[in-house]
Amino acid sequence: MKRQQNRTGLNSTRARSRVFHVQQQRTGRRRWVRALALAVVGAAVLTTAGVPATPVPTPVLQLASTEDPVPPTGITVTGQDTALLVRWTASGETGTNGYRVVVGGVDRGTTTATSLTVTGLVNGTDYAVTVATRTRGGFFGLTQYEGRPSAPVSGYPRDGVAPAAPTGVVAVRGERQVQLSWAANSEADLVGYRVLRDGTVVTGTLTGRSYTDTGLTNDVTYRYTVQAVDVSRQWSASSSPAVAATPTDLTPPAAPTGLTAVRGDGRVALSWTANTESDLGSYRLLRDGVEVATVTGTSVTDAGLTNDTTYRYSLVAVDTHGNRSPASSPAVAATPTDLTPPTVPTGLAAARGDGRVDLSWTPNTEPDLAGYRVFRDGALLTTVPAGTTSLADTGLTNDTTYRYAIAAVDTHGNASATSAPAVPGTPTDLTAPAGPTGLVATRGDGEVALSWTASPEPDVASYRLLRDGVVVATVTGTSVTDTGLTNDTAYRYTLVAVDGHGNASPPSPPVDATPTDLTPPPAPTDVAATAGERSATVTWAPSAAGDVVAHRVLRDGVVVATSTGSSATVTGLEPAPVSFTVVAVDGHGNVSPVSATVTVTPVDTTAPAVPTGITGRAGDTAATVGWQPVADTDVAGYRVLQDGDVVATVTGTSTTVSGLVNGTSYRFTVVAFDGSGNASAASVAVVVVPAVGTVPPLGSGETGGLAASRDGRFVVVGTRAQLEPADTNSAYELYLLDRTAGTAVRVAPLAVTATGATDPTNTAAPAVSDDGRYVALATTAALLPADTNRLSDVYRLDLATRTWVLVSVPAGGRVSATVAGTVLQTGSSVHATSPTVAMSADGDLVAYYSARADLGPRDTNGAVDVYATRVSTGAVTRVSTTATGTDLPRTATGPALALTPDGRFAVFPATSSSGPLVLYRKTLSGAGAGEAVVVSTVVAAGRTTEVAVYRDAGDVAVSDDGRYVALVTAAKPTAPGSSWSTGLAYRKDVVTGALSPVGSGQTAAWEHQVGLDPTGRYGFFSTTAAVTPGDANGHTDVVRRDLETGTLTLVTADADGRTTTGPAGAVAPAEYGRVLPVSGDLVLLTTSQALLPADANRLRDLYAKDLSTGAVLSPVR
């Protein structure tokens, strides 16, 4: 034992622990206890001074558990503001005299109670709390024992006040995610936040004020709330209300492409290529950067714009999630312009003059009026500026009726319709007749009988009798009786002659007469008449009355002669029975009763004069012929001759001959005849070309297809114009025009809802028979149930029965499921859009290109060939073969193809890998049948060289007899191994081998779309070159060359031979057109040149041009 001096100076002995094995009596359980034995030395405790002290009591031994005291149980920790309340259940250990509480590793004191409040802690901090049991043992219970601590129990102080619910929660949707943000809470003890999605916590504790919730499903709506937590780990209520957000696609569409703008009147029509995104929702149109329209289609019209102002457009695509593409680039500019024509002028009046017509009209009120176009008989006469409201048309033929109309034109070139109806104006003679002569006044009983000499002027229509200066009678004869007078009163008479134009002569010298009472003499007797040359001599017996001074011969009661003798000769009579009577007149002017009537028939052997002033006016399939009346009084009528044949007999001075063919020249003459059958010689001839002076606003021949019968009567052409009543759609359709009958019928009518120019049948290149009954064409449409391949096949239509027949099939066969019946072989210089077909004049033989190997025998070349089908029998002939039926050394290569009207010769190009593309002429029937000859050859330096040709549709032609072939080649005729920079037009004489240039000799501009008249004398071609004087428009013109005289004639000139301004813009294939010579003079063509003043559509139109007269008309009305 270690000794230690106590406070009194006595030695004390520290108890030594001894271990005893003690049996616990109460439970019988053996327990190890630790006893403290205190060895007492002596019986008393000595002081430091050696004085005995108070005796120490006898020690009492207290036992404690020999184990560490067991810890208490049921420990709970309750958080309080900066404190923890620790509670437990007493351990029940013997000798327990308290408990030690350790919080966060720090001894927080002891207590004998079963609870302890520990203060001074930090809220929200986790503390580990343990409690250990303390017991007392040893002598006098002076020894303290402490057991092992309890298992730690966690607890944290808390202030008891939860944070406020967060506010300002905002959810921004993203692609498969939602971005959340909220306002900061203001609590000082705030620790953070957590996010709940649809009520479920999806985050840990966040210290920031935002969170992105990812991995979501697009287009699903989620509802979000946020809770706040403080250091005491107290969670607030959820923010309210829950914020909804729907993740969505945020990938924008691609920028739109293909934006085009077409200007209109105060508007711009826009269209574009549709985007390919499956979720595309709409397009936003931006004008000058400002959004002006939202559309779901691929076109829109921006209206309400200011004309002549340039706008720039771009387009934005927006998908169904609202994502916007970049704007299309570059912006497309468009400038609206005034397309509204002025109103039709009104108040047109025509005042006749001598060889002239004075026109006047009411001025238009449009502020942009530029002027007026004045038309005479449908043809443009002149153009006058705005502000002009009158015009004098001079140099006219008197007594010829002209019809006038006017149209207003604004500064944008818009023209109104012409005024209607046309206003007639007839120039007239304004020269007054000479004053009448021979006025005689014979007094009577209360009357005066007046007579005078007939005016020699042929146009005198009547006479006005004036008594004392006042008109009292108007007569057409040469006598009149002024009655109701006062006897023995003197009267003065004058006479005025008035011609058929209303011109009045000066008055005649006056004559005086004084009526008097008269007893008439007796009627003459023994009246007789003797016939003469257009005259009659009337005789009578002398009157027995002594005061008879004269006799008057009357015809039908009108004095035609006065004689003082017993006879009178009346002239100017017709060779027809005429009756006369005679009266006697005494010195006082008394007239006897009429004598007995005598009848005589004058003779006539003189023909009328030749008619003059012949005029002709063209109409629609008609011509109006007029002339001046012949002065002969016995003219019975007029005969009108057309090309030498009488076509009309009339009594007037004009007639209209109908049933003519528009565009055909007719020569008209006029013959006068009298009642005796005498006929004049024929007048001078006038040439008239019937025509229609208008063109459809929508043009014709848009897709290039054009066909005509050899005489030009029947024409097949496409147009958007509605030429028959049943045509109520706006689509481009093929029509058969009968230019003689003036009728139009659709070839393949479309539905009333059809629009555009996309129907494969109506956009095909046709062929037509001479009688207009049959039309052949190629189409992908199934015009018959048996056509199931939806590929190009050739058909022929019988318009009489409206029956379609498949042509490009074997005899008795069907269409191929995989190979088209006909093909279009495209290329860089090929502008055709449909396979070519050619047809004989009778409509029975149809030629075409095909790659089918089963159309004819021995077709094993696996290439395209030319075939000809005889529709009446179904027989098919392979054209592109040798005379023995074997393959040519070259492959047929279209689309150029021509067939003579009799079907004897076919012309087509062919090529090979080792030689040029040449032109063949194949003989199908007659002498030399089967022969295939290369006609594109040049003879130079004694050597024949094959040269390459162009192969577009229209680049070859053949004369009716097959002798002449027109072609286009770039080879130089004098050096065929060299080439010009472009193709030029030539005519090949297959008989002589001569190659003659059709063009003007220039070598820089392309010559193409060739044609030959039926005889082959005249060649035609298209070119942009200025091959005739004045042609400077730089656009495609059609030119004719007379290959005998070398003369060049501009076909695409107006009726007066003037060149046109040409279409707008750069030269484009749309203006190339086609040319079909009907004869050397008559040409049918489609062109973008405006050959008529009324053609303002800037589109391709069909015209008929008579080069002999210059007459131009549009067969499409």
C-alpha cells in the first residue's frame, strides 16, 4: 500500500482493492465484487504532533457490483433550442447513486435523476449521447464506480420553428428536362432546399436556388414543389401551388428553301419547298424582317402592299413545339405593280367628214392613265397620250363604214378592254350640189304647178321648194304643185337640191307665178308610144283647144317631159314596160285630164359601169366586201366573186362572206348587172385574210405541243383558256380547233376542279390527221383499263367516236408492265417535255420511239428504235432498220421525228459510240421501200462526210414528197471536219445531195426549230440573231427563207411588218415555240413574240401568219 500523508498529518493508508468471490445471497448468483480493505495500523490515528486524535469509527464495508454498472436503458434524446433533453430508464444497479451524461464526446455532468437537459449546443448539429451508471461501494461507500456508457443515441438541437415555404418557384421546360428556380428564403438558420416532382422528393438538400431535373419524357406534364430546411432539420411546407412544366423538343427545323415571290397588283404571291420535318407546324412569313403571316401550307399571298415598292421576304419554319428555324436566306425581293387595267373608255362618238371621221370620247379619270389606243375595224390605228379626247382619222374612203373602238392604257402598260359596241363612222361627201335649173312655175286655179330640170349630179336625193323664202315642199321628182293659193296673188318660188348626204345647194334663180282660174283643156287623144334605146317617144294628136300651149308627158303621174308639139321623148328609162299619159296645158297653166295610157318597153343593150371603191374587211372566218354604187340607174344588183367564183348576189353595196378559213387569203371582185342581164366587167380585186385579232390572256402552246392538218384548218394546241362552254376549270388542256367552222373541242377533258399544267395527256406533244378526226399523243395516264403500267404509252383518239386506241403495243398485244411503250430521250440541247409522235395525213399510221423489244420481229438490240403502227390493222413496223430488217449501225435517238403526209418517208436521228449523231430518211412504202439513207451529209473536196445533227423535237422537217429534209448542224459545209460554235439550219436535197443554208449566213446564234413548206421551197427556222433589218429585240424570232430567191422574211413581225419588242427577260426555252408551215405564205406558229396589239400576256401564243399580206390572227379566241 502506498502511504499518503493526510491533511492532519497522519499517515493514511489508501485502500487496496482486493477481489473477493462473494456469493450474492439474494439471487444466489455469483458476482465478483471489489472490496476495499483498509488496514488500520494501531487503534487510533495520530496527529502530526503525536497527540492521539478521535478514534476512527469501525469501517463498514459496502459492496458494489464487481462488473461495470450496466448502462441505463430507454435513452431518448429530444431536441430543444440549443439544448437536448436526455431521458432514460434507471439501470436498477445496486448502489446506483447517479448517471454521467456525455454529449458529443463532452462530459455534460452527472445527475441522480433519469433525465438531464444539456444546454449550450448548436442547433442542427448531430450529437452522440451516451449515459453511464454510477454506483458507490467500499467502506463507508466512499468508493465511486462508473459503468460503461450506453450505446450512443443521436440527437440534434432544434429551435422548433420550421422555415417558411419557398416562393417564386419558376419551371422552364427544356428538351427532356425542366429547369427550376425559386426565391431565397430569409431565415438566418436556413440550410437548403429540396425539390419534389409530383409529390416525390427527387433531390438531396440543395444549397442553391436552382435545379435542373433531367431524364424526363418530352410532352409529359410534371408538377413541382420546393421545401426549405433549416439547421434544425426542420422542413417547411411545400411551395404552393405546384408549378407545372412539360419538357419539349427544342430542336428547331431547318431553314425553309425554295422561296419564290411573284409580284401582283398590290400583292406578292409567295411559295416555297415544303420542309421535311415530321413535326413541322407552320411557317412564319417575314416582310422586311417583320412577321406578317403564319401559314401551314407552302404558299401565301401578301396583300395590301404599295405598288412599285420593293419588299424583301424571308421565311421561318416553326415546329409543333414552337421551335423556330433560322430565316431563309437570302431574302427574296419582289416589287408589286399595278396590274389593274383602266376602265373601258366611254362616250366614244364618231362624226363623219369628207374622207375623214372625227372621233371624240369621255376622258378616263385614272391618275396613272398613259393614253388611249384607237382601233379601226379591229386593227390598231394609233395611240394618243392621256389628256387627248379626240382624233381625226383622215384619208378614208367616203361612203365606206368604219367601226371604231378605243382602249385605255395606264403607265404600267395595263390596257382596258376595247369600248363596245364599236362605233360606226361613214365618211361622206360634204360638197353641196349645184343650184337647180329650169325651175318653171305654172299657175293654176288657186295653185301653182312647178317643175324643173333634173340635177345631173347622181347623188341628188330630193328638192326643196321655197315659196317666198319658206320651204313648202320636199320632192324627189322634178315637179310639184303648190296648192291652196290665192288666185291673182303673185308668188316667188326658188328651188334647192339636196344630195344623199344632206348637203343643200344654193337656191335656184327665183320664178314668179300668179295663180288664176283656168278651165283645163280636153285630154289629148291618139296618144301612142314608140320604144327607143332606154327611151320612149310619146306622140299625141294636137289639142283642139285654142289656149293649149304645151303638153306634158307623165309617167306614173309624174311629168317626165314637156312638149309644145305633139311628141316628146323620155330618156333614162329601164328596159321594162313603162306607161305614159299626156296632158295639155293652156296659157294659164290649166292642165287637161290625162289621156289614155300607152305602154311601151324600152330596149337596153348597154352594160352598167364597173363598180369602184372596192373595200374588204377581215372578220372571224368571214370577210365583208363593200363598193361604191354604180351610177347607172338600171342596175339591178351586184355579184361578189371569191377567187373567181360567185359567192353572193346582192342589191346593196356591201355583203359579208362567211364560212372562210381564218388566216387564208381570199381575192374578191364585184360585178354590176342590170335588169336586162347586162353585166359589167369585174372590179379590181381586194384581198382579205379572215382573222381573229385577240389572244387568250393565259396564252396557248405553253408546253410546246402543236399539230395541224396540212391545210391548216385543224390545229391541236394546249391552252388554259376555256374555249368550250363545258370547260370551267383552270387547267391547261389540249384543244382541237376547226379554223373553218370556228369550233373548239377538248381532246382529253379534265375535271372542273383541275388546275395547272401537270396532266400528262394534256401536256403531251400531239399529232393530228388532215380531216381533224384523229389525234395521237404519248401519255402516262391510263386512258384504257388495259393500260396498267403507269408508263408512257402512245394513244390515238377518234374524235368522232371519242374512242382511245393503244398504239405502242404489239399487234393484238397489251402494255408492258415494266417497259414504257414510248420514251423521251433527254439531253443538253433537248427541250421537249413529252415523247414525240408523228402521224400520216389519214391518221392511220403513227410513228414513235420505243425501247420495247416485243413490238416487232427481230428486235434484239436492247435499245430504243423507231416504230410505226398501222392502227387499222394493228401491224407494227420497226422503222430503224436496214433494208433487210437488221439493226442499223446506230441507235435511234430522239425526240426529233418527222413523217411525210402519205406515210412513205420517216426522218429520225441515230447515234453510235464511234460516230456522230446523224439523220436518217427511211422509206416505208413505194419505190425503194426499206431503204435507210443518212441524209446529214456534206460533200466537200469530192468526199462525202456524215455530220452530226441536233435532235430536239422540231429540229427536223421533211417536204411532202420526202425530197427535202430540214436539219440543224454545227458542221461547216465547206469543211465538215470543223464546226461552228452553234447549230445552223440547212435544207438537204436528197435527190441531188445539195445542202443549202436556210439561215442568213451568221454563225454565232443558234438556228433551230426548223420547218419546210409542203413543196420544200421555203425553209423556216427560229433564232435570236437579227437576220432581218430592224430586228433588235434579242429574242427568238421565226424567219422564212425563199430557197429559190434567197429572200429572208421575218415571220414574227406584226401585221404591218414591224418587229415586236419581244418577251421580257433573258432568252429562255419557254419562248422557243414551234413552227408549222401550211404553205409558203401561211404559217402556224407558237411564239412569245406579241404579233397582235392585243397580245399583252407575255406568254407563248398560237398565231396564223399570212406572209403574202402580213395578216396575223390568233386561232385561239
